Amino acid sequence: MRQTFAKEMLNVGQIDDRLVVLVGDISHFALQAFAKACPGRFYNVGICEPTIISIASGLSHAGFYPVVHTIAPFLIERGFEQIKLDFCYQELGGNLISVGSAFDYSGLGVSHYCYNDVALIKSLPGTQIVCPAMPNEFTTIFGMTYHNSNLTYFRLPEVKHGFNISDDKIELGKAIKLRDGEDITIIAFGPQLKTVVQCETMLRNLGIDFELIYIHTIKPFDVKTISDSAQKTGKVLAIEEHSMYGGGCDEVMRVVGNLMGVNAKYISIPNYFVHGYGKIEDHYEYLGFTSQNVLNYCKQLLGLK
Amino acid sequence: MNKLLRKKIVQTITTGGEGHIPSSFSIVDLIDVLYSKHLKFNSTNPTWAERDYFVLSKGHGCMALYVVLEKFGFITQSDLDQYGNFDGILGGHPDRTKVPGIEASTGSLGHGLPIAVGIALAHQIRQNENRVYVLVGDGECHEGTIWESALVAHNLKLNHLCCIVDYNGSAAQIMPHPNISDQWKSFGWNVLNIDGHTEDEIDKALCTFRSNQNDKPSVIIAKTVKGKGVSFLESHGIWHHKIPNQLEYNAIIEELDK
């Protein structure tokens, strides 16, 4: 996804001379093509994330479309007050593009994990949040939004879900129904679509007719698609690599909470720090982002043993 | 020392029941000279593309800026009369979405300088001549973002950027700067030291910045007095965020009328 990001900056930057990219000493080499094609519009500013956010707001105030790119905890958690006051409160548009959210830097510990970036940005007025997990999801939505008056956060994951969705079905704020079903609605956010797709055969073997909804945009949230599906099936399972507080699963629970007779559960990151290292798969296993866990939750919701 | 603007500051803050009088007195001469003689602006078209920018980073001193904006026609006396009201455009920290001529909403310290760096960078990219001025407090210079920005501005050769430090020493009670001029010099800036209440010195320093030929950003360390102009306000104590009662108000005006 990082290479996709770099290519998209090059593509858009060649068309629009108001695009400026600021990075906090990451992706420097990947962005060299942009730097060469768009002289004066690429800055590897240094290791000073709050300042980079404020500089980007100044660029926005003076008519540019800034992109700030670095690792999620430093971009969002360290720069949060600057995001709140210098972009959102001042009603300035811009783009924050992270890598290394959730536990993508799986071997580096909690300083490099970021469980609540979506919650933080979601809490601010004037923001949009996109969690693409395939290249065309990022390029399609970035192309639609990079120049609007909102602050848009793109959370680029390490793992792609691998499911091909055509460009014409990708739209900011629109959930995508990938499978019709009657028994239960499964809602997958970003890379966790991969986990759900991996258990498709197991679900079918149990005779579970599941409806599958994929979500790449958390704000604005597609309430109608979720609501319609939940009312139809009466049972909802959501799965997302984010803190149990404030992410996409929270949005699902808010929608479902307004509906009568719908049971819902979610798989997300519990409210504690994971002190483990290892590979992403180790974190998946520890936190329950597995096909077997999806299957277990579905069985619980359906009352199956 | 501009007594007329000081009286307006006290009148407005006393009526509105909110504000920082000594901080505003500390910087009002700097802002007045900047707008009177150096800043390029069009108050009937505040977003004029060829304008210079002024960012008040120490937002709590905003009354000094409000009275100057009123003097030059960005806002009206009626706006000042509504200061502090829920429906007014003016409050205890400036809001750029509401007030013509305010370039940045500030309040939390350490934001205005990096925003100004971004504005200066934007005009450098476009090879424009717009200048960017930003006023920070010496207490604000405790913030890490000030020094991050100072390093970035030097590294990017933002020579159309001028930072004015309101060096009233208030924060020195807590954590003094051993040598603030040397600090800025060591970050690669042109440094000018002046008295921040003497019009001629302010004017000359701003002329020096505008005629600067090297590629460094410039900083003007303006030695100021918090509460300058009224003896009992000239301290670092209770008056920082105090609203005068009628007797105190009368005493302030009496001193300013001398």
C-alpha cells in the first residue's frame, strides 16, 4: 500500500500543482519519483510530527492541498492537538495518510502500535476517515477527496484483503455488499475482510447463509446499508483492527442499538496494551482475528453448538 | 507607546469581562507599528492574494490585535462592543473563521509559528513576495514546537518569515531562557534585539528584516514590559487575567491620561 500511495502522489501531483507532500522521515525513497516530477512540493521535513501538521495547515490556508504522511501513532496521537486546532477548528482541508496503524509494526511494541487513531479523528468535526485495504480503494477515494474542505485520514494497512472490488463500486461513505444472505450479517472493516473470506467455506458447510458487507469508509458511515441488512438478518457480527472504543464497530453498535430485536457482537482490540511482539499473525491469533473466531461468534449469535 | 490603543484595550476588556490586559499592553506597540508601516494589507479585502500575513501566536494577547484591526478598518467599534458575547465575533482568543484579518485561530501556545512556517513555505513554493510575520511570547518559547519550527524554517531558507518575540520575561519566573538571542542565533536565524515599546526601534528592525538579502529567517527579540504604561499592571502577578473593577479601571485610565 505504501508503493500505491507513492504512485498516487505522483499521478495526482502531475495533474494538480497544489498537491504538496510532507513526510516525517519515512517513505522518502518511495516518494522520489514524486519529488522529481513535482519539484518544490515534497518535503522530508524531519522528526517533528506536531510541527509538520501545523505547517500543513499553513500550506492549506495559503491554497495548497497538503498530504502529511508518517507512522500512525506519531501522526495521529502525537499530532492530535495540532490536527484538532490547526485543521479542524480552523475549517481547513488536508490529508493525513498513515502506515503502521493497529499492530502493523508487530515486532516494535506499543510505542509503534496504534489502536485508537480512528476514534481520535472521528471525534473531531470536519473529518473523514478511510481505511482502504486494496490499492484501488485508496486511489479511487483519494482522487475524490484530496481537494475537498475536510481533513481526510487514510489508514493504510500492511495487509491487503485481496478481494477485487471494481472501481465503480468504490465511493466515499458507501459500504459494499459482497454477498446476500438471510441468517446473519458479517461486517468486515479494511484488511479483516480477508479473515472473513477465509472462513466462507466453513460457514457454508454449517449451512449458515451469511450476508457480507465490506466497509472502507468509517466517516461518513453508511448507516442505511448496515441498518437494512441488520433488520433483515437480525444478527450482526463486526470485525475491525481497532480499539473496541470509537472505531467502526462502535458505529455498527450505534446503528444496531436503534433497531429492535437485533443481536450484535464484535471482534476488535480490547482495552489493554498488548505487550507481545512477534508477527502480525501472532497478534491476529492473540486478539481473535481468526477465521475460527469469526465462526465461533456466528455460531453463538445463531444459537448453534 | 500608544496610549490611545491601550485605553481601548482596557475599555473593551473591562466591558466584556474577559481578556489579558498586561499581555496586550506588552505587544500592542509592536503590532501597531507593523500594521502602520510595514504590513501589506487591504482591510476591505482581507484575503487579498498579495497581502502579507500576521499570525498572533500568543493568542491570549488578542485584544492588542483587535484594536489594531479596528483602527485599520478590518472590524468595527460595534464588533469591539460585542466582545466576549456569545454571538459576537471577538472573544478571548482569536477565531479566523469569524474575524476578518485574523489569519490563524490561536490559543494553545506553540501553534502559530509552525502555521506561519507553512504559509511562508506556500509562498516560497510559488516564488511570491508575500511576507509572513508571527508574534510569539517568550514563555511560548518553552514549547518544543517553537524550536522544531525554528529548525525547519532555517532548513527551508524561509527568509520572508519574521518572528517577533515578546520578551517580557514573565515566564522567566518559572524557567528563564539563559540567552534567548543566542538560542535563535544557534538555530540559524538573523537576530535583532530592540526595545518593544519604542516606535523608532520597532520600525528600524522591521525595515532591516524587509531589506534582508540572506536566505535566513529573521527574529526580532523585542524587550517589553508586561502591562507597560500603567504602574500597577507592570508585574507578573495577579493582573495576568484579571478584570478591573470600576475603581481600578478609573486608576488605569487616569495613568494613561497623564
